[in-house]
Amino acid sequence: MKYNRILLKLSGEALMGRQQYGIDAERLMQYAEEVRAVAQLGVQVAVVIGGGNIFRGVQAEAFGLDRVQGDYMGMLATVINSMALQSALEKLGIPTRLLSGVTIQRVCEPYIRRRALRHLEKGRVVIFGAGIGSPYFTTDSAASLRAIEVEADVVLKGTRVDGIYTADPEKDPSATRFPQITFDEVMEKNLNVMDMTAFTLCKENNLPIIVFDMNKEGNLLKLVQGETVGTLVTMSGTPTPDADVEPSLAPDLKQASSTQAEQA
Ligand code: UDP
């Protein structure tokens, strides 16, 4: 397997399928089956789901509500989606745990990093609900943060588009897809991958992101098996971490580390 531990980010909107609101049962089962396929191979899977199919904090004003209250409503919406995915996975025989950033003790465990790690080590699919548990954040930020905390190898951002394009492919038919891109290029070109907080967290922690089409059957499996799917975002734009070191620098670095070892 290319990745041992992944963090899969799914948007709430994707769960709507062809509906206008809420959860599409068929789509939910499809996602659960995709997750099962990789979990059964021994890949440790953590999942963050958004809540946009139910409520987003930014909608609060339109309802005449307080923004912070709206954000908490959004967080609770993610817990509803997480519970649905948990149930779908368990129906398929996959052990799961739902850990929430907001304490809701009847239905989920509180988020405790060490507990999350233990669950992952035991092969349970860990679903992180309620984002990071604070208003003014998004579930993309939660995905980046939790991925860093549990030392995931990669953030897999499942969307309905098959990667990062030069422009929005749904609006501009001439848009082309990047197979790979660097964090810096994404920022220079002002491409919309994740919100800035989420993106910066990944960049600063050298955590690769892959944006891919989650609705295409088998894509998640292909990704963990190392096939090129979607767009890979890294420091250097190349797939292997070793390639992040410029070849011309590598011998010097080796020398520096062996000198340090000798001195020690
Ligand atoms: N939210 C929040 N803090 C978080 C995560 C989410 O306040 O850490 C709220 C926020 O209002 C957001 C909503 O929950 O709009 C639903 O999450 P998001 O918009 O990220 O869902 P998605 O767009 O992925 O469906």
C-alpha cells in the first residue's frame, strides 16, 4: 500500500447526491463501500465529513441568527452526517468509532488524540465529528488539523471534480487539470483547494493533499494502491518525499548528518 494511514475528507454537500437537502441513502452506502474496500486492506482510515447538506454557519444571518450559534449548528450537522456514515459502515461489518469535537456523550466519544490513535491502530475507522469544535472554522481545517495530529500520511479530499484545474471546469470548458502541483503554485495561482487556514496547516506541516473524484467507483482504492488519481499537492510537486530534497543538496545533507553522527 502506498499509504498506511489516510485522512479522508468528504463534503456534506456530496452526501446529498441528487437531492436538494439532507442525505442520499445510495450515495451514503457508496461512500461506505469505498471506505470498506481500503479499510479491509489494512489501511488505517480516519474520516472528516462536512455538514453543508444540512447547515452552514454562514447561513445563520439569512435566518436572523447569531453567526456563532450558526457555526455550532453546522458542527452538529457534521455529527448527524458522521453518525449516518458510522451506521452505514457498521452495516458493512466495519468497526468504527465516532469522536466529536463537541461533547455529545450519548452518541460519540469526545475527541482525545491518543484514543483516536489507539482506535486507528486497532483497525477501526475513526470518524471525526463536529469539526475542531470551535466556530469560524470549517471541516477542511478540521481535516488538516486532525490529519496532522494523528500523523496521517495524506489528506484525501474527495470531491465531485477529479482534481485541481486551471479554472472551474464546470464553468470553463477550456480548463485543464494539474496531475501534480506545489503548495506555492496553488497560492500563486490563487486556486481554490481548501480554505486558507486548512491549506496553510498542510503546507506548514508538509502534509500532502490529493484532490480527487470520490464519486467515481474505485478511486479511493486506486489512490491507496499508489495509482495516479486526481491532483497531488506537495512541497515539490513530486510524489515521493525524498524528491523534496534537491539532488544537488542531498550529498551535502548526507555529509552534514554523518559529521553530526561522528561528533555525537
Ligand atoms: N464548523 C465550525 N467549526 C468547525 C467545523 C465546522 O464552525 O471546526 C461549522 C461551520 O459553520 C461550517 C459547518 O460547520 O459551515 C459545516 O461544515 P463545512 O461548511 O466545512 O461543511 P462542507 O462544506 O464540507 O459540507
